[in-house]
Amino acid sequence: MIEVELGDDHADITRHDTFVAGVPYATFDRLRREDPVSWWDEEDGRGFWSLTRYGEVIAASRQPEIFSSARGIRLEDMDEEETAARRTLMEMDPPAHTRYRRLVSRAFTRKSVLAYEEAIRALARRILDEVHGTPRLDFTDLVARQLPMRMLGRLLGLPEEDSDWLVKRGDALIANSDPDFTDYVVDKVDTSAYRLLPFRSPVAVELMGYGREAFEARRRHPGDDLLSALLAPMPDGERLTDAELANFFTLLVAAGNDTTRYTMAASMKALVERPAVREALAVEPGRLEVAVEEMLRWASVTMHFRRTATRDTELGGKEVHAGDKVVLWFVAANYDPEQFDQPYHFDPDRRPNDHVTFGLKSPHLCLGSHLARMELRVLMEELLPRIASVAPAGAPERLRSNFIAGIKRLPLEIEWK
Ligand code: HEM
């Protein structure tokens, strides 16, 4: 079995810097064994509970009435004004969440997404044609970064030449702790002037403005795209308000962009390290549907989401008080040996594989999960048969974030077929 770097077993998981060296799996393993519901003080926050076992992560996910999303889903402490201004469906609980989600979910069902398979394939082929023959490349930048955003642009009916502009804006939001992606690094510069904006970033203004114009254009000329679908009323006449539409647009650009990209990068890295698996999947693409689930588990790109306890409760033998922040470490649950046999073994045929990468059992189960799965599968179907051999061409570089596990540079040397 291939040795996986498990990192420091006493890493400070509250710090973004920690994750530049890689996910400290050894720390999560130790916590899961010794203190699966552990308290962490924060330098710039009020502290939080860390859930590292599969069982507690699922238990908290399925009880939104006790573990609420309405007071924030990331570690950042927000006051009521900030929370209200920045609210999307992610920061809502049932029943308000259910109503909002019903309005947007029809565009993301498995069936709706199947209709995009050919478009995704054509786009994947074009992206691969552009790099085919290039002996050394940064896989994240030239392949993984291209497909999800260009595809999202296509779904939203936006001009392809805007994709790069949108990707950069999305990155500045999600990667707001990495100076490579934003000038407004949350824990380094004073971002209080932007506290009412999504991700505390002025870049959100640009995205919301772009979104408003795009919706305006669809109102004048409705098309066969997701934005037009979002404008259409439900059978009972309900519609999203303009503010809801703008916030949702920003959320899509932020959520649908780097998550799939970094899953592709982590999956490729796993396959580069396992040539036999890569070669087998290249000639047996029928195994990819199952293998994609292992790629999603392996990558665990959104390492955590947060909840807030609505009342005093007991969890894993600890007394959690009303108002406490509770962090669900999906990346730890996905490597829990009680749930996944030999979790550090990349098994493309793993079944069952009930990973929590998309927020299993939560009402917030990722809306883009079918799209992300399909993009990953189609990319691998198109990419793997083109590769004769592939090796690292330098050390990968990782995002400075304890929220997103991102390989932001993956230099590879490829011999193309
Ligand atoms: C591998 C890629 C992806 C991963 C790992 C991922 C992960 C997640 C997770 C864990 C959640 C639940 C958050 C919570 O419980 O608070 C979520 C929600 C969401 N995701 Fe994804 N996501 C991915 C791709 C996408 C894509 C491609 C889109 C859009 C095109 C998207 C849109 C959303 C939206 C809108 C929500 C909010 C759903 C709700 O609150 O009801 N995601 N995602």
C-alpha cells in the first residue's frame, strides 16, 4: 500500500497556515481516538467544538433544529447584522431553507444535470486538446481550473469569455485566507469595512453587480439556462426576490468553482501516485462511476462546515451549550476507520462508500453534487486514455485555508498518447 503523508499529530487546526503543509490527518486521527468532541480556543473567535468521528458528524448533520446553520456556517463569528446581510440558503434552517431550496433545486437534479453530459464532454475535450502534447504543466491551472467554471458559465448562460473573470472573483471569495487569491486576507488585513458582504470581501460587490445584470438580460430575453429557470415562478406563483437572486448567484460562483477543481487536482495526484489504478481506470471506464466516489472521499475538499447549538445538549459525552459553535470536520469523518476500512488506502472499487463530502444526511446536502460527480467522471473518461505516463514535476502547493483543502499548483510531467 502507498504511504500517505499524515502530517503532525498535534497540529493547530484553528490556523490557516497549518494546512499549507497538507491536511494534518494524524491530528484528526488522534482527536477521533482521544477526544472526538474536543474544545478549541480561537485567537480571534469565541472557540468551537470539533467533531471528528463519522457518527457525531452525521448526528449533527441530521438535526438542524439543534445544530443550526442560521448563525453562520464558517468559523468566522458574525453579528446579527452581518449574518442577515450575507444570508443565502446555506445560512438558513428548515422550514425557510426548504422553501428557498425548492425554488432552486429543480435545476440541479440528477435528471436535469444528465442533459448537460454532452456539453461537459465537449468542453473537457476542448480543454484537453489545448494542453495535449504539452510535456510539463500545472494540472490545477490548465485543466482542473478550466472545466468547472466554464461549465457553470454554460449552465448559467453566460459568455465563455467571462469565465476567467468569474473564476478569479470566485477564488477571491472562497480563498479569502490565501494572499495568492485576494488582497483582502481575512486574518491579516482589516476587513471590517466589508463585514456585510459575502466572505467579507469587496469582490462580492462586483459579482453581485454582474449577477444583477445577467438576471436583467434574462428577464428581457429568457433562454434555456439556469438563470432563466431561477426567474420563473413556481406553480404556486412564488419567486425569489432580487436580493435573493444576487446572493444566490454569488454563492454559485463561489461554491461551484474551486470545490470541483480541487477535487480533480487531488484525484489526479492520487492517480499519479498509483499508476496501476490509473491504467486500469483508463481501459475500464465503467469503473469510474464508483471510483469518483472514492475520489470525492479522498479529496474531502470542504474540510468542515459549522453549526451553532440552539440549546444545551449532550454530544459524545460532552455538554454543548446553547450558542456554542460546533464544527463538523468532514475530512476527519471521511477517514474514520469505524466507517471506512483502511481509510488511507485509495480503493477505486470501495463499496459502500457513504462519504460525507457533500454533507450527507443534512438538509443542505450539496446542490451541485450531481454536477460535480459528472464533471469528475467525464474529465477522467476523457483524460486517462490520453496519458501514456505521468509523474510529478515538482512539489504540489496547497491553499492557505483550514476550510478548503486545495492543491493550488500540481506540476506534472506527462507523456501523451
Ligand atoms: C466536489 C465539489 C463540491 C463539494 C465537495 C461541495 C460540498 C458541499 C457541502 C459539504 C455542502 C453542504 C454545506 C453545509 O452542510 O452547510 C454544499 C452545499 C452546497 N453546494 Fe456544494 N460542493 C461541491 C460542488 C458544488 C457545485 C458544482 C455547486 C454548484 C454548481 C455547488 C453548490 C452548492 C450549493 C448551492 C449548496 C447549498 C445547499 C443548501 O444550503 O441547501 N456545490 N456543498
